[in-house]
Amino acid sequence: MINNVVLVGRLTKDPDLRYTASGTAVATFTLAVNRNFTNQSGNREADFINCVIWRKSAETLANYARKGTLLGVTGRIQTRNYENQQGQRVYVTEVVADNFQLLESRTASEQRQQSPNFDGGGTQGSNNSFNNNFEQSSPSAKNTMPDFDRDSDPFSGSTIDISDDDLPF
């Protein structure tokens, strides 16, 4: 059986870090993940996916990720149930994260959160926020980036010093 999940989205609020009675760290968080299509009015909708992460990864996530952080998550879908105070059976489906990756720099995240058009939910208009903030924060970055144009010669103006022993073939 296969149960794999890969998500890329923005945190809707700061992760909630707690500890079990035995001292195991657990963090819960919600990711806003954009859909691949727009609705009838031309707006991009998002799904809000509940996630949980355990142990050291939970502590790391809580220390480094904040509301609005662009996050990549891998894990699995899990369903659990419990009986609430009214005696009703409640079913919860969530992503149990095995691993996560911060997908933007801390400075880009801070600049995005300070910008007046930040909506916090990762919905319409936020797909390009990382690129826009990167270009605004480092105008010289365009000059230092290599030119990947189809017609440009990637080796013009530079020599590669490599011996035949270093080649894998």
C-alpha cells in the first residue's frame, strides 16, 4: 500500500507546540495550499490542511516557522477518532508529517509579513510574493545571476580547470 503526501503551502498561524505526558514534542499546524485552477470569478482558492509533526522536527518547526511561512511537507494521511465530551464519536483526518523544508529565506519571510498586501493565507496573489520580495531586497541579484537564455554560451568568458582524473567517464 502507498500513503504518501507532498504539500507546499503557507502556514495559516504559528505552529502549536505541545508535549505529551512522556515528554514527546508534538506540533500541530495548518497549511494553506493553493489549488491548481481558479474559480468562476478568476480567484485561486486554497485548501486548508491540518498537519501534525512529532519529536525534534516539531521543536525545529516551532522555532523557525511562523504564520505565512512557505513550507514543504512530506508525510502520510492518517485518520483517528475519539469520543468527545458529549459522547459523540469524532473522526479526524490529518497529515502526519515526516519531514519539512522551509522554502524561503528568513529575510524574504519577514519582508513579506511587513508588506501591506500580505493576506496571511497563501491564497490569491501570494504565488509570486517570494520572487517579488527577492527582487526588491537584492536589486543586484539580477546582475550576479547566470544568464540561462537559450542563445547564450554558458562557458563564454570562463575556463574550467579540471583534470581527466576528475571526470567520471
